[in-house]
Amino acid sequence: MSDIIHLLPDAVANQIAAGEVIQRPASVVKELLENAVDAGANNIQLIVKDAGRTLIQVVDDGKGMSFKDARLCFERHATSKLNTADDLFRLTTKGFRGEALASIAAIAHVELKTKMADENTGTQLLIEGSEVKEHTMTACNDGTSISVKNLFFNVPARRNFLKSDSVEFSHIEEEFYRVSLTHCNLSFSLFHNGKAVLQLKPSNLKIRIVSVFGDHFKDKLYPIEQNTDFMNISGFIAKPENAKKKKSEQYMFINNRYVRHPLLNFAVENAYSELIPDGYKPAYFINIDVDPSTIDINISPTKVEVKLQDERLVYGFLNSTVKKSIGQMALTPQIDFDYEPGMDVTNLPPGTALRQPEVRHDPNYNPFHSQSSCGSSMHKSSMSGSTKFDTSGWSDFLKGLQTENVESKSVENLKFDLPESTNEPDVEDYKFITIDNKFIVAQINNNLTLVHIANAYERILYEKYLSALQSKPIGVQQSLFPETITLTAAKAEMLNDLKPELQSLGYELESIDATHFAVNGTPDGETEDNLQDVIDSFLESYRTNIFLHHSGKNENAAMSLAKQKCHRFTFLNSTLEIKGFLRQLMECQIQNVSPSGKKIIHQWAPTDLLSLFDK
Ligand code: ADP
Ligand code: MG
């Protein structure tokens, strides 16, 4: 039998490689822009026609190529950026496998014009489907211009797979943003079908973000910076109230290279977890500088995925840096867009052990007081509503409450112990009613105010549990007939580990065997109806939080129990109970957002209400 194995011709091999590197016009844009940056260009122009189907051209004023290099650059594994495999771990450029141009040339018609500054003439090269059609000397500007026409002319499957022009162009824009955001010192311009779409002058990151995403970003961002001798973090994060429900502008760069890294993205989102509602996404623009030898970019042909040597360390550092900035944001009265963070952020001295800083809250700040000293809009504004949370008027309300004997009662006690108010309601009373036991409706300073009871209760419980875990354990009421609960082996193990925390929260548990526990005591003053469900759901939520890398053990335990209990609220029967409840909310450090990020209070001014009737 004759031999059947043969080597694939280069053109075919390149075409196959192109399948990995070049998925759509935007992939070409990314590779060409990155090459221009690597060539040391100061001005980079991207010219696109028909969302890249007919033309993608990048013109740069970088170092250019010699006559021979202009030919070589289209060979596979032809690169000036590395010599040995080890160099992959020392990369400071954006290239790495010398594959991009070879791949592009295999599936398009490419025209290259290039000239080095110290040469008199330049080079022109035409290549179509890996076949060189022309290689001549030519007169041209210093730098390089590469035009890619008729992309996928010989790969109909790919061409048919392309989406509409608007979708493809938005991918192109996205690549353009990613490169231009990491190289603010360079000027970039983008033209589509003969029209200038974006022209970016050399600037700094904040101006670049605003130039790219619009003026409204100006007030939405807060700087973040933290330096150590093994990692530097810098950039901007959005204020919590500017989080968006849909995909937000989230840009993570490592060593000035855009990366997609779910864990790092989570490190940022998690830092907001108590401050934005579930499902909302904060915008961020963060660059992490690490030693190139500690990352591996060789895991995907498009270089967007990277592997970090010590993911946990980077995660923890990033998470605490963002938390710290959010905490500072709360204390900075007016966010000054030109505020430079490096000056008052305590930089860790070399060798300092990393600690998770707490989110700092201003203990004196109370949105229910009208003359609050802290003007953080984080607390003041309603999360997604357009109305500001007007706090004036709450102080009168507070004074009213102080004269009543409700301040020492806990919410639980209120439910069971407070007598029904049988007296004639006083003048203040008409201001508070409940709807469906889900909302408290209050008229405060002429504003209609809605308080979401379950979310508020979650906040009250969370802060109460946290203080129980830190210093004031909740009393235990011994059960006459201990209930037995059954758990899976994994949850039983978790429960054994959490026994001291649950004890502080009022639950005394004793293991009977590997999966059964007796609940010998429950929180003082509370009637527990379904302990099996409470403990089981508590452990479930605790485990989810661990998995999602939530903060410390105490915070996680407090948050998990509060989440279980907030829906087990019975009824706020009387005005007195409502007031007692609101009073406890007022005593919380944060009143406007529940620990799982849900909005608690929303207000409407009379003008907002009138506008409902305008139509
Ligand atoms: P890589 O960027 O991984 O090296 P490419 O295929 O993208 O691989 O490019 C191959 C080589 O061509 C580069 O290493 C570089 O030397 C040269 N090159 C590509 N684009 C340019 C450019 N715009 N200006 C100067 N040289 C370039
Ligand atoms: Mg390249």
C-alpha cells in the first residue's frame, strides 16, 4: 500500500491557523492595532469600510520595516518580538507567536506599504491568500500602512457566519477601545465609511475614558491606585449608584493588555456586593502591572485569556483595593474628577502583609439627618431611580420617635411584645402606613417615601448579627424539646465548623451523629418555626458565598442568616411598630441598600408625582 501522509502546504496551514486567530473583522483590527503600538507609533489611524468586510486599514508612524522584513513578516512564526520559548514569559510587547500577519494574509487580500525613517525608499507588498503578487520598492511615508481587503474571500463559511454590519462594527469599536484605553499617550482615530467616528488626542486615562464613552462618565468614576513591590493596581471604578443592569463598561488590563479573567472580574464585582443590587454591573477600567514572568498569555491564540501564577493573591489584592476605594469614595464629599488618588492612598511598604481592608463607613453619616456632614451620593441617591433621596424631614421624625418608648425594643420584640396602639393616633401617625406588609409608606417633608420592608429588615438583621458575632452575642433560649435537623455530610461538616458563630447568633447546636444535630437553643425572644429550613438555607447561602469568595467568616455568617430571616418577617401591626422598625433602620450604618445589594428606600417629590399625570 502506498504512503498516504503528506505535509499540508503553507497556505493551507496558515488558513487553518487563521481560523483560530481571526474570527471576524474585529480580530484583524486587534492584531493590526497591536502591531502598530509595538512598532512605537505615536499616531495610529484605523480606516474601516462596511464594518471591515471590504476594508480594514491601519496606518501608523512607527518604525516601519526593511524590504526583506516586509516579506518575512507574512511567514508563519516570523516575529521580531521573541527568540526563544522562554521569551514568551518576558514579553513586554503585544505580539507573541508571529502568527497574526501570516493568518490574515492567508484569508484576505493584503497590501503593505512600509518605510523605515533612515531609509530613502519604502516597500510595497501585495499578498493574496498567502501568495505574494508584488514585492517592490516604492515611495511612501515613514511607518507602516496595512490594508486588508475582502476578508475571508476564500473561506465562505466564515464570511457567511458574519453578523450584520452594526454588530461587526461594534466588535471593531470594542477592540479599538481596548487598545486606545491602554495607550492614552498615543493618538488614535477611527473612520468608518469615510466618516470620522472617534479622534483621540494623547491624554491621560480619565480624559481618554471620557473621550471614548462620553461626558457623562466624568462624574461616575473614582480613581483607584495601590502599589506594592510585586503588583501595582491603577485605574478608575464607577460609583456604586452608577452600576448598570446590562453589560457595563468593564475593562481589565494586565500589563496594558486587555484580558478576560472571570476571577478578577469577580474580585471587582464582589467588592460592590453590598452596595449594588443583584444583577447590576459596575463599570471599571483597571490595569494591573505584574512581573511578566508570573503570567502566561500563551493559552489562547487571541491572547485575551491569561493564566496568573498566583491568582488568589491577585484576587485578594484587587478585591481589597477596590473595597478600599469604595470606602474612600463614601468619605469624599464631592468627587473631584481631577482628584489624584496616589497622594492619600496609603501605599503598602515593600514586604507588608496583605490585609483585607473593611469598607469604611462614616459612622456619623446618617441619611435621615438633614444636616449630615458627609455628602456621599453613594448613600444619598436612590440606586436606580432618578430622584435623589431627600433626607430633610427625617430629623423631625427622629425627634418624634425619641419621645416614644420604642428605642430599646428589638425588631423581634416589636413583633410580639408591643401592644397595639389603642390610643387616638397623634398628628404624626397618619404619615405611616404599610401596604401588603411589603412596604412602609411615609410622607416625609412632602415627599412620598417607600421603604421596602424585607430589604430593610435584611439590613437591620445583618448589622445586628455582625455586632453579635463581633462583640455582643445574642442570648440563647434553651429548648424544652430540642428539634432534630438532618443535613448532608458536606453541610454537616460546615456546620461543625460554624458552631461558635451560630452560638453567638443564638443557636445552640449539638451533633448527634455525622449528619444529625439537635438544636438545644434558639435566639432569645424569637419563635422559630422551621429550624431545619433556616439552618439548611443558611448553610446553603454560606457555601455559595464562600464559593463566590465573599468576605470574612463573620460577614458571611451575618449575611447568610439575615438573608434567610428577612422573609420570615410577620407583621408590622401598629404605627408604633412601624416607627420602631424605622428607628432600627436609622441606626444602621447603611440604610439605603440591603447587604445583598437591594434598594431599601425610594422617594418621589411632588413634581415626580405630578409628572405621572401629565399625559
Ligand atoms: P507578532 O506581533 O506576534 O510578532 P505578527 O504576525 O503580528 O506577529 O507580526 C510579525 C512581525 O511583523 C512583527 O514581529 C513585527 O516585527 C513586524 N510588524 C508587524 N506590523 C508592523 C508594523 N505596523 N510596523 C512595524 N513592524 C511590524
Ligand atoms: Mg502582532
